[in-house]
Amino acid sequence: MTRRLVVEADGGSRGNPGPAGYGALVRDAATGRVLAERADYLGIASNNVAEYSGLVAGLRAALAIDPSATIEVRMDSQLVIRQMSGEWKIKHDDMRRLADEARALVDPATVTWTWVPRADNGAADRLANRAMDAKTAIVTDHDAPEASPSVPPGSAPSASAPSGSAPDPGTGRVPRPSGAGVRFDDETPVTVVLVRHGETAMTVSRGYSGSSEPGPPLNEHGRAQARAAAALVHRVGRDLWGDIEYPSEVRASPMVRTQETAGIVAERLGLPVHTDDRVKEADFGQWQGLTAVQIEERWPGQLEPWHTRADVRPPDGESIVDVGERLASLYDELLRTSRGRTVVVVSHAVAIRAALGLAMGANPGSWSQLRVAPASLSIVRLFGDRRHEIAVAGAPSEGWS
């Protein structure tokens, strides 16, 4: 089977033309694992020349990994993508020279050219800025089987099986690690690492902060919590839960606090952030911004059944069951598309309770009993037979380590 590689490339110029640099990385398309990183300072150059230089460096790195692989190039430059795919002509001499160099490496007709939003090309952009800041080249190869983004080759155990595991001579299966849920098959699950956002002013005031408003940003303590959570997520598949794959995707609710938390986590992992409306917080409708005491004063007797019956909706808002339906849709998609991968989902207390309750098969009226602390991690492993597995993680903000 032909291997598929993804090249992510970017370039920048501080002045255009001005001090310029490029960044590029190569991922394994099946796992999302970073295999190589390239960046360099170019001196004075234009932004377009820097972007083309990143493309050439990324293609060279991909060919060094596997010259027979198919390649998808992902860039946020519509100019480069459309010129290389033949839609637009190239008039600038320096750009034409670099485009010819890229064509000499690979036949553009055999490459998939994908434009992505700038927010989805953050890893390459960060590499380009590192090169411009340091005025030096960056060449990193994660070519060992156990390597993962930001993990030096040889520093982590293989995530394909628990350390020291060998197939059982009777069944031929690798034993599941101690404490894992009981199964009698070799089905490959999807792993979902659920991360709640860090603390905000509304977290402190205990107000109901839902998805009808972008919401407050993280406070200083919340940013510190997010950094601690990022460090913990970075250990998944390394020295924690070694039978789980290192994360290859980060999804986040569109709220400000989750986007900020996800950005900190994704930077640690070397991944972009993808926004997913299904993991946003419950819409509290007219209860938005109010405390439990205030809600009870204005709508006597409605708050408790919202939590304990789960099918009650606040005025103009969502029930807990409504939130669960969104999360069930996400689970169905991941089971179709992401077997064998680890996906990080940065979300909110009610949504994470729903995600955990669904995985356990618990009655929605009991989901509110689950504690989801700020910046806490919870891990769910999804199986096709719906006998999902919950892995106990923790909250770095509460001293867990």
C-alpha cells in the first residue's frame, strides 16, 4: 500500500520585502505524527519567496522519508497553491525559479494541493518565526518509530503496545495493560482526550457561562492551568498510557476560553486547532451569566430538574440531553474516521460530562454528578460495539501528577 505524507509549509517576511524565513513539516497522513521539520532564515526576501522556499524544503524532506509516497501539500497561501496546481501563472522571476525547483522534485499533477486557513497552518508558521527570530536553520527528523511531535527520537516508549508486552502464546494477542477495560477482541478504538478549559472570571463567580456568548477569556491562573494541562496531554502515549497513540488532532469549542486553552495545548503538541461546534458548552438561554441562586430566585424549581431530569430546557436554551446529542454525533464521526488515533477535544464542564456519560451508558440525569475541574483531563476510548472505556486522568490544577 502506498504511503501518504502531508507537507505543511509557510513563510513570512517582516517588511515584505524584509527579514524573511520559512517553516515546513512532514506528517504521516494516517497518524498525524510529525516525521520531519525544516526551517531557515533567508535574509531579505518577500513573503511569497519565503512561502515557496518552505514548499521546496517540505517536498525535499518528504522525498527523503519515502520517495514513492503520495503527497498532500497544505498551505495558507492561495497564491502558491493555485500557481503550483496550474490555475494561475507565475510572473515573478524568483518565484518562478522556486516553482521550477519544486516541479523538478515532484510532478505537480501527482500532488494534492490544499489551501487551509491560516489558523490551521500554525505549526509551519511557528517554525518560520523561530527561524527568523534565531536567524538560523532548523533541521529535525523524527524518524524512529516511537517519535512524536516535539518528542526527541528515542525519548519515549512505543505507543503501539505496553512496554515489555509480548503476544500471548495461546491467543497471539498482545495483553491489554493492567487496569484496562475487559475485552475479548482486538478491535482498534478511537482515543478521545477531553480537556476542560482553564479558569475564567465566570468560573470564579460560579456563573452559568454558556455558548450563547463568546464568553470571558482565561484569567492568569487559567492560563497557568492550561499550560499544566498541555504538559500532561504531551505525556499521553509516552510515559502515561503507553498503549495509547500520541495525539494527532486537536478540536475545540468556538468559545474564547476553549480556543485559548486549545491554542496552548496545540502549540505543545505541534498541531493546529480545529473548531467544532458540537463540543461547545450548553446554551443556558436566559440563565446566561447568572448564578444558581439568581436562577432559583427568578425561575423557582427549574434548575434542579435541568440537572437531574436532563430533558428540561432553560428559557431559550438547551437541555443536557440536547448537549448529549451533539456529542453522540461527534463520537459517530470519530468511529468512522479515526480508528487507532488519539484526538484531543477542548471543551466545557457540561459538554464533557455528556461525553463521559455517553461513553458509560449512564442515564443523562446522572451526568451532573461527574466532577470536571478546570483544565482537567478525562480519557475515553471508543469502540464500535459501544462498550467504551473510560481512563481515569486528572486535574493538574488540583495537584494531580
